[in-house]
Amino acid sequence: MSDQEQADAAEDDVEAETDAETETAGLEDGDFVRVAYTIRTADDDRVIDTTDEAVAEEAEIDTEEHEFEPRIISLGAGHVFPSVEEAFLGAAVGDEGVVDVPADDAFGAYDPDEVETVKADKIPEDSRYPGAQVQIDNRQGYLETIIGGRARVDFNHPLAGEDLEYEYEILEEIDDREQQAAGMLGMYLQEAPEVRIETVTEEEETVSEDDDGEEIVETEDVEKDVLYVTATQAMQMNQQWMFQKQQIAQDLMSRLDLDRVVVEEVIEGGGMGGLGGMMGGMGGAGAGDIEEALEDVDVDADEIVDELDEDLDEE
């Protein structure tokens, strides 16, 4: 074999090794994957979360209030327990398994000091029963007992102290940014709203100085990637979105290399048409329009119209 042939063979070996390393490198921080999973308590095999509707039905979980389908997870975004994320890094599509998640890695150890006695009048009357979820002084807890004017409230997470088992299957890697955005929002909001990403061109000013120190203002066209999110009514009522929308938007922009997030509010027609007519009539239509709008209201329409006419005459 000539020197050139040996060099070519060595180069081919290096390329083959590089390709093999790439193929076996597996998933990395920042990758998006679609995962099917079921989380159970280690002690009593109780299902606490699942993407499988059949498993939810068997566990007698209310299937009408939730959507059961595999979730899109961004590695490195804190969407899964640290021990689970460690198992995903380096894994490949098609991998499946069960990860043991210790309590400290899940919802923390149970702290007896987090069980406190409070005045019963801090709890709404309709929540004064054992097991009720209550909020006291901006703290979430569960009512253990209530006797007279005192109540015992457990402020630990309901799963504090529980070791968990995370059963999973990595179904596919997600490269489409719109799917990635919808998946991230789904993790935050428990639902995936409609999204789209558009590239828009905007003018931006740059300020510099010439050789004489004079200020020069120039404009240039800059392309920006914008994520548009259609806000549903459930999304607008979601507490995590209400209090953390800025943080969620920043996370989306950082992980998806976006320049801006725009939330669009959509108001559907129907159902409130009468109200729109009343408001429009009161804005400047005649008394006859108001009388028609008040026909189905339990007031004396003629009396109101007469009062309006008197006001107009006085003016």
C-alpha cells in the first residue's frame, strides 16, 4: 500500500470514528424530545401523573379534565426531575426504562414543622373539612383537622417524603421550533396553545461618529423571529401564566433563539351580541334603539326612555 493509500485509509478511519461518536453521543442539553411516561409512588404504586389515558382510567383519575398524550420536554429546562434528566442525557430515541427518584430529588423530605395550627376563621367556611386545599397567607396547604376555632394545616407538598418511579419511553426528537414552543408552553400551562413563528423585518437605528466626532444616525433592515401565541381563556386564567408570563417568555426566547413573544387575545363572536347592541345604542343611537335593547330586561323600558328624552330636552 502506498503512502497516499495509507493516508487515505487513516483519514477514513478517523471519519468513521467521528461518525460513530456522533451517532452514540445521544441526546444533549437543549434537545427537545417527545416522551410518554407514568409516574408512580414507590411505596404503594399509586399513579400521580401519566400520559397514558388507559393507565389514568385504571387508576381512577378523572380523564375528562385532562389531555393524555406524550409530552414535549426540553432537556436542561427543569421539565423533569434531575435524576430523570440525567437518564435522558446520552440516551437515544426508542430508549425506555424506569428511573428511581428519591424524595429529595422529587418534592423534598417531609417536614413536621410545616404542619401548623391556625385560626379557623382564616379558612373559608366551605373549605372547613379534612383534606380541603386551602391558602393561608399566600401559602398552599391541606386541612388535616378542625376543632372549634382551631385548624391543623399541613403546608408540605402532598408528595413530600415520597420516593417515586418514573417509567418512560423516548418517542422522538423534536426539531420544529413551533412544536418546541407549543411543547414548552404545554409543560408550563398543562395545555398547548396554538402558536406560530414568523420572521419580520424591522428598521433599526445605529448611532456612530465620523472622523470629526459628529454623530451619524443610520438605519438598517433587521430580521427578527417572533413567536405568536393565541391566548385561550384557560391560559388567561392560569395562575402560573398570570404571575410568571415574563419568565416563561424569556425562557422561550432563550431556548428557541427568538427575538420576541407576542400573546394574541382572541374574542369569539356569539353569546354576547345583545350586550354589544346595548353599549352601541348608549354610545349615540336614538331612544328607540335603547328601548329595543331593553325589551327582555326586567325594567320599565318606557320609563327609562322618557327619562332620557327629558335629559336631552334639558340639554
